[in-house]
Amino acid sequence: MDEAPDTRQLLSTRIEQKQQAVRSYLGRERPRRNKLSNISVVGSALAAMLTAGPAFGGTGFTEALQGIFSLGDDSVVWRVLCLLAVLLSVAAALATNFANSHSLSDRVSAAETVNAQLEGLQDTLSFGHIAVDDALKLYQQYVAQVAFVDEVASR
């Protein structure tokens, strides 16, 4: 391949464009991954807590809640606790499945890795410590790992 400065610059520009696309992807998907993970963990924990009271406290627990909330029947306490536990469990299961069905965590990790690799490649290329042919091969290897990342439209 041509070692001319314009060839090196062209590859450098491509690297920058891919980095921009990867950073844009990470900016969208990291918060989504974190939100789904938090919903899953918090929903599961709260569902467990809602069922732990009656499980450990028995009728004394439900009667105490009945008195606190001035309910006529302790079965209302059971129904409300069970309904809330079911809703939280469903939310946690959905969040987990949405994250897993799209391999969100794996994709975000791959994008983070490629972003770091492209940054290193860009630095190496900029300082002339790598031949353009070698840099192009590395670039192709790196971007193949994030084929799911769409290019950012030029502004």
C-alpha cells in the first residue's frame, strides 16, 4: 500500500469516524444497559422483600400492617403484597430478558474494547510507528468486532 501522507491521513480519518460512531453507540447504549440492569436487580430485591415479611412474620406481620393502614381485612394485605411482588418480579424478568435478548452487555463491552483499540491505533498511526498496511489490517480486525455499530451521519 502507498505510504504517502495522504493515505495515512485517509486511514486516520476513517479511524476517527469509526471512533465517533462507537462513542455515539456507547452514549446511547451504556445508560440503557445500566437502566435495565438496575431495574432487574432492584425489582428482584424488592419482590423478595415484599414476600419476606409475611414469610417470616406470618399472620402477626399482616395483622400489624392491617392495623397500620386501618384495613378491614388482613387478606387485603396479602393480596397487595403478592400483587406488588408479582409486578416487581415481572419487571425484573422483562428487564433481564430485554438486556439478554439483544446481547446488550456483550455489545457494550465489545464497543468499549474497540474504542480503546482504535484510540491506540490512531496514536500509533499519528506518530508514524506503524506501516499503513499493518494499521489497515488492525483497523479491519477491530471494526469487524463492532459490525453492529452504524456509522454516524456526517454533519
